[in-house]
Amino acid sequence: MYKTLVGAVLAHGEDKVLSEKIAVGFKNVRISYADLCHQMKAAAFKLRKEYDVKRGDIIMITAMSKPEYVVMLLGAQYLGAVTVPLDKKAKEQNILDVYHFIQPKLLVTDSRVGEVPAVSLKNIYQEIQELCQSGQQIEMGYDLPKPDETAEMLFTTGTTGTPKGAMLTYGNIYASTHNTWCGVGMEASDVVLIPLPLNHSVGMRVLRTALYIGATVVIQNGFTFAKELERNIVGFGCTALVSVPASVELIMRQMQEKFAEIVGGLRYLEIGAGSLSYDMKKKLTALLPDTTIYNTWGSTETGGAIFLNVSARPDKYTALGKPVDGIELKVVDPQGNEVEARDINTAGRMVLKGDMQMAGYYNLPEENKKTLVDGWLYTNDMVYLDEEGFVYMLGRADAIINVGGEKVSPIEVENIAQEFGQIRECGCIGVKDPDDTLGFVPVLYVVPEGNDFDSDELIKFLSARMEAYKIPHRFIIIEKLPRNRMQKLDYKELRRMWEESGDEELMNPVIRNIYSRHSVRDFTKEQIPKAKLEMIVKAGIYAPSGHNMQTWKFTVLRDQEKILEFRDIVSKAAKENNVYFYGFNNPTALILVSNDRRNDNCIQDSSCAAENIMLAANSYGIGSVWLNPLKTISDVPKIRALLDSYGIPKTHIVWSTVALGYPAKEPKALAKKMGVVQWV
């Protein structure tokens, strides 16, 4: 077999069959193995000729989720240079910290990094493409590196202070590639979609493995939009997807009923960078009966090491998985002695040995002494094993909660709590016992599924499923859990939140109602009780009004014939006047918010009233959506005649139409732009 990724790409590029196969896909770009091989050589040629890059030189490259990053990575390793992928969203100071720590020969990025000289990734890739298109033959020999030579250094995301970079040799990468290949059974015929950061261990090992065996890689820039995921899966004919737990939950909510249809067509789904909850494992196997679900554990230092075929072993849903062949695993106590860990009370630190483990941290000898001992790599994860060798994760050693001498695993609490129907996601941490009797007690940060969260019901639910000392002492409602770039739960941030706010209920019912409201466009036939509808309209009346003029009017339609008549007339007039009008699917009530156009504050007043109405509806579990067309066509004759029939004054414009009803399905939780706040 090939000893390096570069060697594999060279072979694929010259193979009669594989050379024409798509190696890398990105949006409308299709790069065959022949083209990838050519571009890799061109990148190496330019790096050697123009920047004098030689074997052992360190090259920092911003890991854009684009083909140019893949080409530059391969080109640098063709020369035997050491590649250091950088987070594409890394802050300038983080890049500078790593830069000054490792003193690279070259920094390839399109980001501004102080006064540090950098080469534009975009520009150099354009030059590489032009060189390839020129027809010039690039003759460069490839010297096979030794297995113990360093190929890559992966730095922790968001590094501050002293950077910590794991050095991976060619031998390490070869072993990690083999582990991934065997762990999920990737095949050369697979088309693998990678919407993960390519500076991170998970994305990198899947990318390497796919290219190594001659599969097709499809690159996507994150999970933000489910539509792009769907386009890539369908457009490229993807057979596999690699994800992280939080992103799977996100796309499930965004795709809703299409999730099973789109993702269920894949051959397999790999979920790494964190353990799936017990509840999510059950949901996925039920929704995707024809797709094999794999949950993978690994780290920057080890690559993928422990795999669980969730679909094949429903009896092991609570397990992390088993190490692949060739990896040794043992459990040790605080003194480093091996122990027989069979439950939480006998659990210890997980220690691994195998060819995939890193050579060490770059220029951190003291860290290496603590992490690499007698050929074993020490993790900070607390685990125990069952009789079959399956690993059960309890959490980081510093996260285990000591409640009056009893050990509590935050992961166990989270797994059980997430089965409670009113919880979307949750995070458990230990805090000092306010009564100063138990030492520490668990608290649970909860993101509710809706507005009906009942902590008393949750306590009853947990009491039937866990010992009393494991039940959280406080339930704190928050909008969303803090997560890092790989969407792993950020326990440090949860602890900071506790230290800053303690058990204060920052997410009170009003704030929760505001944060949980999303547009609903599909409704059931269930009628809204008139008493509730009256309260909802009254909320509009209680909205602020400029100079307290209150020149608004609220027109409520409940009769289905009138609602359908409204839809038909408005949709036709909107089309004739090139006005956008959609999302009108079976509402059981409409509220037209109109205001006197002679009032300078009519738009602002109507907007505040409409928002009050939608928030009031949400508090009752009633969905709503704001429809806009009448603000433009209120004076169109057909529309004005309709408004006249409702008794709306001719001086009024309908600034918003609020459609209401009970949701037929869960609304999409769209991503919010958080970078719009400036503190001065």
C-alpha cells in the first residue's frame, strides 16, 4: 500500500480508471485525480522555485473549506515540508501566537496578520491553475519520507498563550488513515461529504482517508444551511457524511421531515468529535434504518481510535465504542497503576498505545513527559470497560462531580435528561454545595424544546431513572448551550456562566419566550379559542405608540371562507404587481395591523404591535408568521375594495398581516447573526 497521502494521489492520478474520477468537489468545481495530481505538483513547483521551500520547513496554511487548501497541503507535503493548518476563523492574535512559536518558513493566508509577511492562498492557487493550464510539463521527483518524519502539526482551536501543537509523523498519519478506513468501512466508491473545519482532526483524517483510498471528497463550508447540505448530497450523489453531534441535531431541526429522505439515502453517517447522546442514537437509528450510524471517538493526538457501529449494536447505545485492531487501551488510577474498571466507582483515566498516536507536542518537553509515558498516551478522560471491551465515557477527569463521596458523571446525567421530551439539549456541571454539606452538587443548564418546560416533571422523570444524589439541584434555562468551533459543549464556559451569575434565572419566562419564537408557516386545523385570540390582539393594543397617538386598527379574520378569499385576492394582486407573497398555509386566524398613513410613526407603531401579537401567540404555543405584501399594494383597487369590506379606513395602510395557528411541525430555528453588537 501507499506509505503517504502524496504517494496515493500520485498513483491515482496515473491510474487509467481513477485518473478521470472526481477527487474533490466543491460547489460547481469538480477536480479529477489527474487534475489534483497535476495541481499538487504545480503547487510544489511554485513553493520550491519562488519560496525556496525544502524538506522539514514549516508551512502555515489557512484551512479554507475549498480545493485550494487541499492542493496547497499536498504541494507542501510533496516537498516534505511540515504543514500547519490554521482555523479559518482564527483571530489575528491566535495566528500570531502560533507564528511566533513555530517560526514557519511561510504563512499562506488571505487574512490580515499584523506585519507578518504572508502569501495569498487565493492568488497562489490562481497561479497554480494558470501553470497547469499552460501545458507546461512539471518534472519534480518525489522523495518518500521516512515514517518518523513530521508531516503535520495540529494546533488546538482557539489557542491562547502558549500554543499546543500535536506533531504527527507520516507513520502516525498512515496508521490514523488505516484506523478510519477500517473503523467506518469507507470504500473507494464512496462520495464523502465533509462540512467540518479542515484544520481539525476529524475533518483532516476523513479527508486524508478518502483521498488515500481513491474515494471522492465533497467539501462544504459548515452546517449553517441545510439547503446546501441537501444540494451537495443530491448533486454529488454522496454516500457518506461526517458530522458532529450538535450539527446532526441542527440539520434534523432544519430539514424536519426531509431529514430521513435526504440523509437516509446515505450508506453511512459518521459522527465524531463527541459522543452522541443515548436519545440521539435511538432517534437516528429509527429515522435512518438503511443508513449505518457510526459514533467515533478520537483526539488531535490520536485521530479516530474508538468506533461504535450504533446501528449494529443497539445494546451498546450508552458505550463510546471499542478501539480498532492495533490500538491498546487500559485504565489507570491517579498513580498510573492499571485497574480493572467495570463501573463509575472503579473508573480511571483512559490510556492508549498505537502507531497512530502523536510523536509529541512541539517544543513542550514538560507536557510530553506528562502525556507520553513508556510508550502510552495518557488522556484526561475518565472511562470504564465492560466484559466485551466496550468503553464507557464518564467525562473529563476534572468534570466528574464528587457528591458527598459519590461520583456523578455529567454525561450520564445529560443522556438521561435529554430523553425528557421538554428538553432539546442540556449540559451538566458540578458546583459547590450552597449548604456546604455535600462538597459539590450537579446543576443542569437546559435548552427547552418549547415553552412548556416543567422542572417538577423533570425531577419526577429523573427520580425514576437515577439515584437521588445524581439529580441536579438546580435547572437553569438558557437559550443555547455554549459550544466551541467543533460544536463540542464548552464546559469551561458553563462554569464561567455559573461563577458570574450563579443560580440567577437570567433566562426568565419573558426572555425565553422572545428567544424561542420562530416563524411558523404550516398550521393544523385546530381552532384558536376566542379567549386566547382576544388576549393576543390585546397584546398588540398594549404596544408602545409614538406620542401615544394609537392610530392603529386591528382587523381579525376567523372565518375560513374569508381567509381563503383574502388569500386568493391578495396573491393574485401581489403577482400582478411583482410583490412577494408566500407562506400562507392553512392559518386559522389572520390579524391585519393597519395604521393611518398621516401618522409619521405609523410604521414603527404597527411593527411594535405586530411583534407583541406574535410573542403573545408564542406564549400560548400558537405559531405565527408576518406577511408583508399589503404594505405595498393596500391602494390597489381590488385590495382597497377588500379592505373597505373589512371596515378599514381609506387613510390606513396594512403594514403587517399576522397569520396564526397551531404549528403543524416544529419551526426552523434559523441561525442569528451575533456579530452585530458593538459595545462603546
